[in-house]
Amino acid sequence: MALSKIQLGKQGITKNFISTLKTHFKNNNVVKVSVLKSARESKEDTKKYSELLLNELGNKFTSKIIGHTIVLKKWRKVQR
């Protein structure tokens, strides 16, 4: 399973961040997004970012939060 890492900084989720993320998914099934201290105030912020990313990417993706890291996984089929 191919794995890639990307960092989410104080700019938050921008169009550029989404396009970079989609580029990572062309070569990998799993991308770990590290939410840096400058981008969050609490654990709730990490959950909000996770939901925003799933809305942007579509329903072929799932997420899992481990600490302040969002693990995004791309599936072949639509997830329910």
C-alpha cells in the first residue's frame, strides 16, 4: 500500500492544498495529513478539517483521525 505525507499549515484548506492532495492520490492510496499547531487550536479543528477534506474529495474517500493527523484513504468504489 503506497503512502504519502502532506502538512496542513496556517493557511488552512486552500485550492492549492486540494490540488496538491489530489496529485498525491494519483500515485498513492493513502495520504497522511499532519495538522500543524499553527492550523489548529483544539482537537475539534482536526475533525473539522477532516470533514472539509472529505466534502472536497468526494465519496470514494474515508478518513481516520489519529492525534492531530488525518489519514485519508482512497477506495475503488463509493463508500457508504
